[in-house]
Amino acid sequence: MAVLLALFCAGAPVGAAAQQRATLDLGIARISQARVARESALTLAYYLESRHSRFTFASSGIGSLAPGGETAAQGGIGAFWLLPRSPLGVPEISASLTAARLQDGESATARFVALRQLWGSARRGAWIGGRAGDVLDGGGRFPAYTAEAGSWLSLRGLAVSGTLSATWTRAGALELDRVGLASAGSVPVRFADAVVRARLERPRFELELTGTARRGLLSGGAFSLATHAAATWHLSRRLALTVAGGEHLQDPLRGVPETRFATVALRVKVLGRGPTSRAAGTAVTVTAEAGGTLRAEVYGAAEVVEVMGEFSDWQPLRLFRAGDTWILPRRLGSGLHRILVRVDGGEWRPPDNLPRAEDEFGAKVGLVVGP
């Protein structure tokens, strides 16, 4: 038995924002797989993400425990680097490592490096690229390659992306010679996928829908479809309820069979904060005074005010309250600086009083001049 978990999905490129997030999910799942009886299991999952202006690190994992004592686990890590913009667009390099262990003792490990070329802005764009690596399972180690192209569109809290990909690899198999003796061998696996994903975000609710269509090439199988959905209700800044269900197609690159599932889980946000409508409606102004003091005024209730920019290498810096204003405990150097501000763990945004500009991905940033 195994529970599939999406490790990292890069729909649109990340703008100049540094954010960290860590969550733990404790839940119950109902799972059905080929050659395995339908069963229920307790699940424990984690997700860790650190996003910077040009670098993102993500790690996730999930373990399950069935009533009979059977266990399964899978997880992975990934790192993504956005290189400086060129006349052809923005290159992205990534590396990932995934591993899975099923209840029958089977296991699989996959390693990949990938290169993508991105065009567009944070709201819309397209990419083309590919990845290469290898897969290690009980049948041996086999090279694997994927070519893909996709696009994204984001508008008013709704993000839609589509991906077309083709994958080439091999899988272990037993081969019989003329006298009936079995020996280890391999068979080619070729398949093409079309994936459409839609994500809706509201202050306290998130909904994600995914549909996958696959056409098997050579020994990859016939045409197949799979859909799944996930909804999250934020009960507070630290707690959320998640409900998910649907099916995943077989993943030859991680050795995971086709799975149907339904899960309910309580999510605890260990790092970062949940959505807050108060912060979203709070106006913030920022000024750079003589001597390099950065001062912010918040028009509304606020407990924590943070800024970041090129002067902090896009790392969040917390402001200290001084009466009715907030002050950065360091001097701002002379010259033009790009800056973002955040109130009570809300969204990073340009200060309301500053002129704005777009970075190379179309994300809005404020411009402040140091003395």
C-alpha cells in the first residue's frame, strides 16, 4: 500500500519574495491499489518549503500505518534555481531525489536533473524543457528521460496550468529462454501525459483540481484518465482541515502503482502563517529618512511588520515598533532599492506610497531611495 504525494509543482515562476513554510498533516486515508485489497490507514505527512528571489528548496514526505501493521513511506527533496534573464527567456535548473517503500517490501529511488526555459510574467507565460536521470528498483537501475512543454495563467486568485510531456524509461521484467529458465531483463516503457491543474485561493479556503490523460507508447499501456481534488479550510493561522480524493495513474519513475484514495487530515502550520483578511486590508507606507533610517506607518491593526529587498538579499527583516511607527533596526544604504512589505504574516506586497516597478517575472515591487 502507498499513498501518493505531489512533491513539488512549479506552475508559474516565483517573483522576488522570500518565504518559508512548514506543515504537518495527521489524517486518515482510504486507499485502493491494483493487487492490494482496499484498506484504511493512519497517515502522517510533512511539507517544507523555502522560497527566495531565485532559489527554492522543497521537501515532503508521507508515511502510513494500516490496522494490520503494514507500513509504507515515500518522500523527496528538490531544489530549483532561476538564472539571470537572457534574450531567450529565463532558464531554470532543478535537481530532485525521490524514494518510496511499499508495504510488500518493494522500493524505488529516482534521481533527476532538469532544465526549463521560461517566458512570460508571474501572471501568464509558458515553458519548455526536459529532465534526465535514473530509476533504481527491484529490477535494476534504468535511465529515464522526459521532455515537456507547458503554460500558466493566473488571475484574481485563480491559477491554471497545463503540461504536455513524454517519458522514456525501462522497467525490470523476468525473461524466459528456450528451455524455460527465467532471467532478469527489462522492457521499454514509453508514455505521453497531458495534465491540467486549476487552483483557487481565497482568504480562508483553497481548492485544487487536477486532471491527467495518458497515452501509452510501445509497452507503456493504453489510453487512461485520472482526476483528483483537494480542498483546504483554514480554521486559524496555524490549523487547517484538508480533504482530498480521486486517483493517481501509475508512476513508473517512482515505482508506485495506480492508486485510488480519499483522505481527511488536520494540518498544523509549524512555520509561516495562514491567511489573514486583516493584513490584506491594511495600508502600509514606507519612507527612507536622512541618515538611512527606514520608517513604516501602518494604517490599521498590526502585530508584526516585516520588509525585505535587495538590501537584505531578499531575506525578511522584522521592524521594531516606536510609538505609532515601525523602524528597521539597520541603516539603508544610498541608492535605489526594491522593497516589499508584509503585515502579520500576510502577502508580500509593495508599500502603498512608493512608485512601483516590475521585476523580470512581472512581479510588482516598490522603489525606495536611500540617502
